[in-house]
Amino acid sequence: MRRAGEAVERLTMAVAPHAHRIWIAAGPGNNGGDGLEAAARLHAAGKQVLVTWLGAAEGDRRAPVDALDAHQRAVEAGVQIIDHVPFASQTFDIAIDALLGIGATRAPSGPIAESVAFLNSSACRVVLAIDLPSGLDADTGRKLGESCVRAHHTLTLLTMKPGLFTACGRDQAGEVWFDTLEVPESDAADAWLSGSPTAAAPRMHMQHKGSLGDVAIIGGAAGMAGAALLAARAAHAAGAGRVFVEWLQISDAESFGVDEMHPELMMRRDWSQSGPSVLAKATVVCGCGGGDAVRNRLPRLLSLAGRLVLDADALNALATDPQLMTLLRSRSHRSLASVLTPHPLEAARLLGCDTASVQADRLAAARALTDLARCAVVLKGSGSIIAAPGRTPQINGTGNGSLASGGTGDVLAGWIGGLWAQEARSGDNDEPGTAFATASQAVADHGAAAEPLRPGALPASELIQHLHYNLRHGRPASCPPRG
């Protein structure tokens, strides 16, 4: 607890070096004890510290011994301690949330909820949460109720908590800092945090388009041709040697023969009817804007495609057709790898539940999908989760609200396909492992392409430009060239 207090003091001084007035909301448990330790240290450093402590005896309920010891040290240090929230007229340069720790299982109420409300008010210019924002579930990232701290910074201790990086976690936690307190890790990880974008590997002089893999995009029903084009453009920008597009339906108002903006894409009316050897060598992305027509293509693709990315309407077809799901599950027995890319609603359809159940525990939902489909899964959303049978899931740490735009999911599916086609040519025979690794990398790239931009409107077509720029230059693009 003393190490935690020292870590909190150190970060407070780093993120708000000129802060003078500090309020610490200390709960009745050991999280509150961490806040009291920090209070004593900040007071000794010359700061004006006020602590609201909610750990006074309530019948048989008393604060833990360590927290009581921390309270005694704060009193002896001369820290001002009260048992209620500050007056509405009081303002603070920085406030520290030490109300609830990782053991909280229900929504804050009573004095704790009042403290949460004050932390979220304009009276607290900067909010630093200890371990995790109070009112947030440490494992799932869901809010325990309406009362939940929205921090600017979170100092998580001993180990990272999955809930900080998925569901509501990223919005509530702000910038996350980590301190092990010099305690070695003892347990196996529930998940790994991923998110480093990649740079393109140098190409050898002897390489040619045939050595960089083929990607086929199957989609583009009437009125949804753009989805297939976005996926195809992303696959090509990722570096695939050749990209084919099979339109499933086409209206009179839509062009079939050529993408005038990207004439390098090759349009094929019946690519999925190619010979088995062609399908076996290709990486297929199916479902982007596919409509109901995609259902007829799936049996052949599930049976023959060497590498298969299923998105959107392909996932909806799987959810309603047990025979298609059986074909998907059988691919793992034939060493054929697949990647599913559902958003929460599509995941709910596959699992036979509602979206709220998926979002309530995204890690559990992703694991359930891998058990169901026996392949790699990307559960999209804030803190996308990448899971696969027999592997520790990864939570992606890149991206922001700019990706909340129509077509960005199609771009991700195409980007996975484009990267995967090249990996398939590297000689690695571990297709399921390559699928998981490639999907993880693609999701990290996809999120990084929205950074360091402020969250705002980002058209999917512009996202592809950012992805390509980052791949070529190995860094996020603040303003990549257009065209």
C-alpha cells in the first residue's frame, strides 16, 4: 500500500506538476488506503490536500487493517480529512479517485455515488483514478451502473485489467499508466494487450505479383457495391499481389467492369466458380455488402478456400444456417484457416443471444465464438478482441471514435485478407497460427490509422490512405498524402 501511495504521488506530480489544490475521494477499502498514503505524501510535498474518507466504522463493517493504518499515518501527517464531499463552491486542480478497487461488483450508491458525481463535475479539472475508475468492472469494462468515474488518467497497479481497454473502459479510464509496484507477476494472463502497427517488410528484387498472393472479394449486392470495393482497395493497399472482385448482384446504375479510381482491381463475375486449386491458393474475403446472395456462394467457399475471412452478410448466413456452420467448423479438421469479423450485433446472432449480453463480457463472448466456430475471431468494437482456439486472447489498444463510420469494417476485412495473402506465401505451414497473428496485426494497424487524429469523421476511403501510408512509413499518419 505504501508503494501504491508513492506511485500515485509520483504520477500526480508528473501529470499536474503545478497543481496546488488536491481532493482525494477515499473509499472504505484498500483502494481508499492507497489514496490516504498518497495524501500524506502530497501533503508533505507542500500541496493543499483534502480527503473525503468513507471508511469510518458502520456497525460491524470496518475498513481493512492496512487502510486503517494508512488513515492513521495521514492524520499524523496533518492531512485534512472529512467524511462528506466538498462544498459545491470548492474547486480542485486535480482530484484522485480512490473509492473502489477491483473487487466492486455493484453500482456505487450513497456517499460513494455522491463522491463519483463530484469527481465527474467541473469542480475537478483533472481526475486521476487509482487502479481503475470507480464503477467500472475490472474484467469486462462494463459500467456497474449509471454512477461511474470518467477519469483523465488511470494508474493501474500490479497488473493490467482487461476492463480498462474494452467496452466502456477506454472512455472511462482516459490515459492508462501502469506500475507493477515491483511485485512479480504470478498468474497466467487472461488476455494480452496488443496494438503496435507494423511496417511493410522490404520486398526482394525477384518478387512479383504472383509471389505476393491473390485475394478475392466476394460481395457487393445491389446497392452495396461500395462495401466490396472498400474491402478490395484495402486488400490491394495492404500489398496483395492481385485482387479480384466478384459482384454478387449488380444494378443497372452500378458499373461492373472497372473501378475507375483503382483500375488495378480485377472484376470477375463468377470467380467463386474457379477450379479447386485456384480457391485453395487464394485468400477469400466474403460477405462485404453481400446481401442474401452470399449464402449460395458459401458452401463452395467453406469447402475449398484455403484462407477465408467472413464478414457482415456471410456471418448472418452462418447464424441462420446450421449446415453452413457445420462446414465452417469442419475446416479446422482439414487444416483450412478462417477468420470471423463480427460486430457485437453479428456476434449476438451467431451466439443466439442479445447484443447487451455480448457487450457485458466481451472476452467471454469472443471465447464462446471461437468454441462455436473453431477458428480465429475478431470481435469488433472499442477494444476489439482477437481470439482463437487454444490461444490467449488479445485486446487491441489502438483506434478511437473516428472508426465509427460506415465502411470501416469492410476496410478491416480487406486489410486482413491483404496481409494474410502475403503471409501465406512466406512458407509458414501453421495456418491457424498465422490467421490469429495476422488478424491481431491487422486490427492494430486499422486502429492506428485513426491516430493521432482527434476523434471525428473519417471516411472509410480515407482510412485506406492512412493504412497504406503507415505501412509504407512505419508510423501513424497525421496527414497522409491524398490520391
